[in-house]
Amino acid sequence: MNPTQTTPVEQNLNLGLIGNSHTSALIDRNAAIVWWCYPHFDSDPICCSLLQKDQANLQSGIIGLNFEGAHLTEQRYQRNSAILQSHFADELGNAIEVIDFAPRFRMHGRLFVPSMLVRIIRRLSGRPRIALRVRPSMEYGAAPATVRYGAHHISYAGAEQTMRLTTDSSIAAICDEQAFYLHDSVTMLMGSDETVNGAPHEIGRSFHEQTLAYWQNWVRNLAIPFEWQEVVIRSAITLKMNAFDDTGAIIAAVTTSIPEAPGSSRNWDYRFCWLRDAYFVVNALNSLGATTTMERYLDYILNIVADSRDVPLQPVYGIRREAVLDERNAPALSGYRGMGPVRVGNLAYYQVQNDVFGSAILAATHAFFDMRLERPADGAMFAELERLGEQAVLNYLIPDAGIWELRGARRIHTFSSVMCWAACDRLANIARRLHRSERADYWATQATTLHETICAQAWNKDLNSFASTFGGDQLDASLLLMCELQFLKADDPRFASTVHVTEKHLRRGEFLLRYDEEDDFGRPETAFMVCTMWWIIALAQIGEKDRARELFEGVLAKRNHLGLLSEDVAPETGELWGNFPQTYSMVGLIQCAARLSISWDEAY
């Protein structure tokens, strides 16, 4: 690090995520906060240097520090937590430690999860001399914050939000970005514009201890596989951080507009809740015994069902159940490595994606069978889900944008129809659980009809495989989920054939594309990480477990140094692309580890 630069000009996704299910931030290997949407996931990013090209001369949009002549010696999460530690040292033996986290712990009988980040900078050895740089921006990088100084705090204000930094460091040193000797430690409390009651050092220490205890206790209650335990724990913590406690929504990623491929313009805002993605997250956490996220998400989805009683169910909603997510560009931000546009909002909200009915019902099904839940699902919830089931029956033959959200064409997508079948199939199971035999028979009959139709219309005998659309001759990776969704049994020869044919068409190196045909933006260039993991799971299901394990190790090698994955990977270079960290990808890691690990009984 040096006095004029806090982040490398070359941007990458070697970033760490900190958060508390209310707010979250990304921190690079120089301990710079390069992305922080404040106060919530979908808010204006007051730290947005991740999407600014000229990082050497940043005027705003970053919170960092300078330690001249130093280099990173270690960056890791504290064991089983969401607390990030970064160690730096210079050639003279001066060393510091930077601890970053968002507070999360129980206080006064409830969770304390403020929209706050805490940074503690400690001297480890020598006489380190550091400078602090606090330069929030507002309006998606369009304007610097208005700064107001107090005796022990600085407020940074914009049109819609104000962030207050309370610290035991010199206010003048922060204001002028002057270097100073770090004798012991500096604590920075960054959050709402309110008076902090207590000394920053003591508050930071207490919050750190209690947050560490919270996460380690949460991890202790996870039911994890024997192998790849660290992978599963890091993935689970990441998913938990992406679940918005206030409403139960689960965001797809904390970023917007990280391109899926260099210069592709496939730049999308993922700070919203896709019903399909959320189902996979809930399912993964349920498999680990973390049911609270599902209970909160059920509140979210049932309220959306009530909201949408007279309108079609959308594929994506805002974290507060907003239905309209109009899309616009943020011109002040040049984009990741200058590859704009930077988009705010997502027009996928108005698309027809008929898998949403199955996604909602699948996410809720577990609640009818798990007796541990505080509020097990009942007949009233079943009635709400039946309404969605009727929509599935009405729409499974209706052309839609499909799982990959094609903006230019509608077709009858096999995955969408299979999810409609899954809605009916699970409703039949739920009805049996509730001892409603008449409704069970009704939904079983509907499921049979859909199943027969899908098998007749989506099977391509020339390919010897299911196709991605009815009557089509193309394949996409969602076909690999047919066994996972219980549409086909693992020993069904049609499934094994579909797996092998899909691999033949979509494999690029050791990874899998989503599809290989022209869409609104050309032909896909990068592999979708979760599709590769669907392929791995499918291989294990058809008996090719050794091969699946080998491929999984290849996926693990693509995680960044902190164990996180983005949405996409470039097969030729192995570089990560797409929004980060991607919940889909972290779910895939959990699923693969669970399917491929030896059992605890086999371990010793």
C-alpha cells in the first residue's frame, strides 16, 4: 500500500463478504471497502469503487487505509464466522491487523442487527504508521457525500441517507487523510446517524466478541457432511448473510452489473429476491438443519401470494415485496473494469416465468413435514398453495421466458413445465400429510397428466434426450435437475441419456454452459457455476460418483482465497465473472458436498 493508492488498478473478485442479514459489504485484499449498499442490500452504494474504473485516483466511493510499504500477509475469516481478518506487514517488522464485521447477536431477548459495519485496526508489532481514507459517495457515484464534523464523529450525508462514523481516532487525521502512528488500536463504528453510547473501543470489542459467539453457535447447530466441512460452513454463512431478516427475502447476490463475461453487456442487478433462487437457498439450508431462514422466507412468500391475488405471480420481487423493479442505468459509474452499463433495477420482474408456481410450493413443502418448526404449516397455508397449483395447471403449456430469462422470445420451456408438475406433485404429498384424500387424488391426477404431456412433448428421440423446449432440438443445463426434482428416477435410462447428451453439447473444459444458442446478447461465453454443479450431482445420481468427485474438486479450486464464488467462470482462464457472491453457486457447493461426501459412519 502507498499514500496515493488503496486498491489495485486491476480489479478482480478476490473479495470478502461481511454482513448481518441486514446490510453487507465487500472488502478487497487491501482492506478497502469497495462495495457497501447502505443501509440495506438494495440501497444506494456509498462504497462503489468496485464499479469504478479509475481506482488509482478515487475521489469517493471507498473506505480504506494506507500503510506505506506494507503487503498483505494473511486474509481469512475468523473460524466459523462472518468476521474478516486482514494482516499487513512491512519490511521493517511493523504489522497491523484489520478486523471487519457487521454486528449480529442477541440482546435484550432479540437479535441486534443494525445497519452498521465495525472496523478495528490493531497494532501487532513495531511502530506502524497508517492513514485512513473515508470517502463515501452518493447517488450511485454521482456525488460525494456532504461532510459534517463532530467532536468524535463524522457524518456523511446524501439526499436519502446519512452514515455516521464514530471513532476513537483523530477526526482531523481522518478529515485530512494524514498518516499517524498506530500505538494500540483504532475502532471505527459506521452506521446510522445517531449518538453512540459508550467508548468506541469498548463497543467495538464487545460487538466483536458477541458477533463471533453468535456465528460460532449458529454453525455448531448445522448438520454438515463429513467431507468438505469448511466449504459447507462458509457457504452456509454466506447464504445466511444474503437473507434479509426484516422480511425474509433472499437476494441472489449483493452486487449489480458485474458482467457475466468481458464486454458482454450481460450486466444485471441481482440485489433482489428471485423465487426460484430463494427456493434453492431454503432447500440447501434446510438440508443443514438451519430452518429459521425458511420460516422467515415463508412469511415473505405467503405475503407475496396475498399481494398478488389478482395479478400474476412474478419471478422476482424487491426485498420489501416491491413488485415494480424498473431498470435504469447509473451513468456516474463506469462499471467493473470499465465494462458498463451499471444497471439499477431488473426488468425480469415483468417477465412470464412459469416455474415460479413450483418454486413457491417447493419452498413451502418442508414446513408441512418438519415438526421442529415453531409454526408448522397448516390447512390455511395449503389453501393458499392450492391457488398457485391451479395456476401451474393453467400455465404449464404457456410459452414463457424460461429459467434463463430470455428477453427476446417466448417458448414452452421444459424446466418451467417440470416445475409446474412439481407443484402438483408436492401438493398431492401435502394433502396426504393433512389427511385430505380427495385433494390428494386430485393433485396426483393433475401431476400424472402434466408428467405424461411433458414426456411426450419434450423428449427428442433423435437426440435421445429431453430438449430444453417442447418440440425443440436444443439443450440447457436445467434438464439436469429432472432427478433432483423427482420428475425422473435416477435409474431411468432417459435421465442418464439426457445427462450424457447435455454434457456433450454444453461442456467447455471442466465446466458447463447454461445453453449454447444465440440469445438477445449473442452466444454465452462463460460457464454458469451452478450448472456445473448440477452436472456433478446428476453424474453422482447415475452412478458416476468418482468422476463427479473429481469435477467437484475442480470447482472448489475456482473459489477465491476466502472460499467464495461468483455466478460465472471463464473456462479457458478460470477467472470468476458475474455478480458476487452468487447464492446459486454457494448452494451448489453445499449440494455437491452433501451428495458426494462419505457418511459420518463410514469416516471412522
